[in-house]
Amino acid sequence: MDPTTGTSPALSVALAVLAVLLALTGFGIYTAFGPPSKRLTDPFDDHED
């Protein structure tokens, strides 16, 4: 731990992982429910019997 900053490297890594997780979750929600969702197709409708 660097005594000049007062934060541990583990906290920085945890915050970075949390930021990436939140970004990916936000992107997934945007893709599923936002404007890009109009281009999504339902694979079950594509293969009707």
C-alpha cells in the first residue's frame, strides 16, 4: 500500500472491474431494449415447423 495516496491497489482493481461490469450491463440493456433491438430476430420464428 502506498502511504502517499492512502488507497490500496485492491480497491482500484475492484472499482475497475465494477466499472467494466456496469458498462457491459448497460450496453446489453441498450442493445436489448434500445433502438438496436429493432434489428434483432427471433430464432424460434425463423424455424417454424
